Amino acid sequence: MSAQFPAARPRRLRRTPALRRMVAETRLAPADLVLPMFVKEGIGEPQPISSMPGVFQHTRDSLRKAAHEAAEAGVGGIILFGIPAVKDGDGSAADDPAGIVQLAVRDLRSDLGDAAVVMTDLCLDEYTDHGHCGVLTGAGEIDNDATLERYASIAVAQAAAGSAVLGPSGMMDGQVGAIREALDGAGYPDVAIMAYSVKYASAYYGPFREAAECAPQFGDRSTHQQDPANTEEALREVFLDLDEGADMVMVKPAGAYLDIVRRVRDAVDVPVVAYQVSGEYAMIEAAAERGWVDRERTIMESLLSIRRAGADIVLTYWATEVARRLAR
Ligand code: PBG
């Protein structure tokens, strides 16, 4: 045979769908997906979120129905965000045993049993009237250590309601340690912590702030969330959280931070979670609505890429839809 032809032909393994499927390195499975859900106190009907088509602020009843559908599709878990009817400076609804998230957790635990993991986001911004992730000093700054006491109390309330995994997302220093100590002291040593270890001060959270009604009334989150310019401090945050007792670590947002997902995956021996956030969802939905990208293909590629970068678990608002598609 003439030497002018290539001996190596990578295209051989790309020739048919069966060949491509057999050699694929990364796969998506329903169990890797976690659905973030919003439940709001005091509404009669689910409320659509204009910047997140297809996502709702649920009533307790509509949440039960949607959570059942997610579990039936095989999603790995659900993470709940609560929006109380009344907000105040301390976010006192957050650790009220009769607060909306606590009630919703009880509902879902009794409905779902072990069909999907019921988890809770643990933060104050949905509960405070000023929209910040912690309580404030007289000067209007976030009081880190006073906030830790609030987080500890919220952790116990969520665990008592039956949440299996708590996701502290407020980026306060020492939050994982404070929560772990509170859980252990209150008799919940088996409740796990999925730490939002690497959370950037990101513009991609815009639509979430409509969904959770938690835009800060003044200032921003850049004194506690990370600077998008940095990688090394992401690893520092991860190791601090693991030292403090985190069971899993998260990188957030996902799509614009795939390099960070990979760095973290290579550095730790616990599950790595990535959060495909509201802005990532909204951008694909908006472009697809205009016919500028193929919706299904873009969604699947975005999720596959997050898994390929090294995330074991992905939080995505498309979890139920994608889990159903994967089952087909
Ligand atoms: C804070 C929290 C936020 C998100 C999850 N938890 C918002 C923020 O930090 O401002 C954003 C999630 C998303 O954009 O989908 N409780």
C-alpha cells in the first residue's frame, strides 16, 4: 500500500452510532442529576419565573407533584429553596420548624421515601428582608460569626425535618465546621454536607434572584463569593471545607468554570458536584426560543461537558426532562 495514505484513521471509530456509543468515555445518567426546586409560602398557584421558562415557584402541592415526577424519571436528588411569606433582618423563617422548607421536606420525605435524595440549600438570602446571605452589623456589613450561629440553627431545623444532605451556600468562613458541630451536637451525625465550596461572585445567578426573590437590596456578594479571576483560592476553599467535615464539594457556576471543576476533581477524593446555574439555563432557553441553537442538543452537550470536566453530580433545572430523555 502506498505510503501516501494515513495508517492511523481516528474516523474508523466514529463511523456509526453503535461504534460511537461503545467508545464514548463520558455518559450521563439520571442518578447523576439533581433538580433544584423553589417552594413559596402563601401562594395558591405555582408562579412561573419569567427569566426561567419552565421553572416555577411551587406551592406545597405542586412541589409534591413535580418532585414525584422527578423521582419517577430517576433523578438522583432534589434540592429545595424556600421563599417565606414574611422576611426580616435575621431571616427568622429559615429555622422555624414550621417554615416553608421544613414543611416541604417533610412532605417529600413521606412521598418519596428513598426514591430520590431530599436535600436543602442552607443560606439566609431567601429569608432576609435585605437579601444578604447573613445577618448584618450596625454598619450594614455581613457579620460572619453571628451568621454562623444562624446557619447552625437552620442546619438543625432542616435535619429535624428530614433533609438528608445540607448545602450551605452562603460562603461564610467556617460555615461547614459550624454546621457539622451543630448537627453532631443535636443528634444528626448522619446528615451529610454538600459544601458550596467554590462559589464565584457570578452574573450568572441573575434569574435565580427573581426565582428566590433574594436580590441584595444594597451592595453585592463580592466580599464573600470568589473572584472569577482566581483558581488557587478555589482549592483553598475546598480543602478548608474538607477539613471542616464536608462530604461533597461543589463548584458553581459550572459551564464557565470547567477548568475549576477539573482542578477540584484532580485534587480531592470525595464526590465533586457542579451547579449549572440559572443564567446558564436562561441563556440556552433564550437562544433556543429564537431558533439560534438546537435546544435539546445544546442542553445535552452542556451537561456532558460538565461531566467530562470531572463533575460526578450535576445540579440542573433540566434534571427531570433530561432524565426522561436518557431513559428513552
Ligand atoms: C444563595 C444561592 C444563590 C444560588 C444558589 N444559592 C444565589 C446567590 O448566591 O446570589 C444561585 C443559583 C442559580 O443561579 O441557579 N442562597
